[in-house]
Amino acid sequence: MAIGDRLWAMAREGAGWKANVQTRKHHVIDSPPLLAEHTRTAMRHLGADILALDFLETQEGEYVLLEANDTPGLSGFPEQLRSELADCLRDKLTAA
């Protein structure tokens, strides 16, 4: 997930391939550099201030992009992310 120039990443394990359903485990991780670059590129392309990309990691360690979320869920992310999101939204509203 990216808000402005800040990035957070989360690894999830689910009962099946769709890890946001029946999540068994989740934890915040350092964003893999390749995924961070994909996220920043997508943000620039879309002109987005907030964006989350969902990837699956194959057994071979390759990543497959599933979807982009312009209103991503916040569950499991640190409180700092919520503060960054609130600041970003406030700044956009006061600039308008």
C-alpha cells in the first residue's frame, strides 16, 4: 500500500489462494523492491495519492498482479498508516 511517497506491505496466508478471505496469518513486511517499483509506477500512471496493489507470489517466487485498489482496506496495518492516510486526505481537502 502506498500513501504519497510512503509504502507498506503485508504478507497474508489464507485457506486458499484468495488470502483476504479466511485469512490464517498476516504480518507487515518490508516491501519487495520490485513490488515497490510497480506500485510507484502505477501511482504515477494513475495520478493516485493512495493505492494498493494485490499480488500473488508463485511457488517459483514470481509475482502476479491481481488488482489495484484505490480505496484499500486498512485492517492489519500499523496505526502510522492511518495517520498518513488522514494527513493525505486532509491535505487534499484543504487544497481543493
